[in-house]
Amino acid sequence: MKHFVLLLSLLSISTLSFAEDMILLRKDKEEASYYEPHTIRRTGQFAMAWVVTLKGDKKHSEYLSEFNCEKAMYRQLALRVFTSSTQVVSGDAIYKQWFDVPNTSQVLGLLFQKVCVGHDR
């Protein structure tokens, strides 16, 4: 129950700001992915944070990932896809299955480095 309340709190505070509160993870010609450092939450070996993906200057998606920092595993707790900066075309989805963290050539691998590696767990 405590984990669910934390998840609801994180879902409610995730708002997009194009200001300095987002840090670039990866950019290519199609899109750019940023994480929001103020949304990072750590509890023991677990950490979570929001990622925002932009296509051009419009928000395309945002998702909340949870990491098991000790086991280098992750799962997606929420995903929202947008048709424009304000219109959601798909809502939150919670995935209970854990996956291996990809290498740092992928956004989730880069995010894992930011939220887990080098931090006391």
C-alpha cells in the first residue's frame, strides 16, 4: 500500500516544463529524451524517475521507470503518449515484470546510470 501511495504521489507531480528542470539523456534527429531530476525517488535498493520524450518541440511521451539498483533490473510503472502537448492518447499502464537494464546506448541504460550508479543504496 505504501508503494502505491508513493506511485500516486509521483504521478500527480509529473508536469512538463521546458525549463532547466529537465536534463538531456539522449538526442538524435527524430527525438530527444530528458529526465526530471526533481522526480527521482530512492528507497533502499530501488529508485524511480520520470523521462519525457520530445519530437521536435512537442511532448511525445512521458514514462515512470523503477529500477532495482542492486540487480540492474527495471520496470515501467506508467506511460503516457500524447498527440499534442496536452492531449493524452494512451494512459497509465503498470507493468509488474522486471527486465534487465539495457546498456548506455539506450535511454533506460543512461537513466539507470543517473539514478543508481554512484549513489548509496
